[in-house]
Amino acid sequence: MGSDDIRDAALYAIVFSLLIIFLYILIRFRKWQYSAGAIAALFHDVLIVLGIFSLLRIIDPSFFNVEINQAIIASLLTIIGYSINDTVVVFDRIRENIGEMKASSLEDVYNVSIDQTLSRTLITSVTTLLTALILFFFGGEGIRGFVFGIIVGIMVGTYSSIFVASPISLDLIKRYLPKGKTSTAS
């Protein structure tokens, strides 16, 4: 398989996975705004990881010589799965709190929900990051690019679940609220 074939297959795999995730979030949360926020965050994650790989390759190709190959593609797809898991946890809590905090504003519901999930998200990310760091330093040259992508993806994915997916979904939901509606009450 040539480099152009690998690149094309990677692009198709990522686009297909994002489409399936969009549909999954749409079915699960019954609002396209959640899907749009989640996909924006996932796109952000993949773009940042690819950007860091490219930047490191430009800065010093001899120090960090990683080609975009099947392992890196697997890393990107793993990052998508990891990040969407964090995002779904936050969105689940938002949905629960919308039902419980009917008199509150959407901003308050989102803030409380993120506060409630923040410690779980950080603990999960730190423990996964520690494992990935051990693999990076002791796992060998063959998986170094894959694991480096995972390390960057964990950090970026944790950030994007809270600071990209949630605000985008909130802004989109507020934009399409009926005129005069300010709380979560129906």
C-alpha cells in the first residue's frame, strides 16, 4: 500500500468515524447541537495532533522522525474514541442536570455539570497519561509514534471535551431556543 493510499484510507476512516459518531450522539441526546459540539471537538483533537506531528517533524526531523503511517492513523482513531468518551460523560451529566435544575439557566446547568465531571475526567486522563508515558519511554521505537499521538490526544481530548464541545453545544442550543426562554424549564 503506497503512501497516497494510506493517506486516502486514513482520511476516509476518520471522516466515516466522525459521521457515525455524529449520528450516535444525535440518537443518544436527541439534539443535533450536541453532535455538532462533539464533532467540532473531535476535529479539533485530530487537527492539533497532526499539527504537533508536523511541527516536530519541521523543527528536528532527526530527533522525532515519525511518518504518518498506519500506527499514526490508529492513534488518531484511538484519540477520537477516547475524546468522545469524555464528551459523552459531560453531555450525560448536562442532560441529567437539565431535568433536575429546571429553574436554572443553561449556563448554570453547564457549569455545574462540568464541575461535577471535572475530577472524574482529570483522574481518568492522568492515569491513562501515566500509562502512555511509560509506554513511550520503555515501549520501544516501533510504537513510539503511536504512543506519542496518544499522549498528545489525551491532553487535547480532555481539554476539548470541556472547553470546545460543551461551549459549542451550549451556544447552538441557546441560538435555537424560543424567544424569551432563559431557563431549562420547558
